[in-house]
Amino acid sequence: MSQHTEHTHDEHAALSKKKIWQVFGILLAITVIEFIIALWAIPGKHMSQHIGNYVYIALTLLKAFYIVAYFMHLKFEKVGLQVCLSVVFIFIFYFIVLMLIEGGYLHLHMPLV
């Protein structure tokens, strides 16, 4: 028979109200930076669209990490599961970068019909 352990409140005690507000502040700051990039930096030509896309994607993935780690409690899981999911996350990031590079190439080198 498999043994099931009960989750106690002490296992997640590290996620106190202070930590939740800290993570909320980080997510809010990242979102504000994304809005500044999308509404001011790129339209005002302070940042190119190409660089803006990469920065925006990196910030969005950073937000996804914080949401998964703290609010979905991955931070409190075993290391094996963390590594397994991190590898998947790295591959997703890699494929996003590949799609951006390929899309940029096609945009530059394919004539419009």
C-alpha cells in the first residue's frame, strides 16, 4: 500500500502574508514595466520593437515563474519535480525564441504578395 502523508500547515508556513505581499509587489512591478514598454518605450521609439519583444517575453516568463513557484506551491515541492518542470520551462522559452527568430527572418526575406 502506498503511504499518504497529510500536508500540515507548517509545510507552507514559509508562505506568510508578508511573503504573499512581497510576491504581489514583484508581480506588480513586472507588470508596470511591461506596460511602460508596451505603451511608452516602443511607440515613442525609445526601444525597438525587436528588443521590446524579447524583453517583454522575458518579463512575462519571469511573472509565470513567480506565479507557479509561490501561488501554485511549486517552491515547496520536491527537487525532482522542480527540475522536471524547469526543463520543460526552458524548452518552452527556447521554442519561443526560435519562433521569433524564424518569424523575423520570414518577415525580412519573403516578399509580400
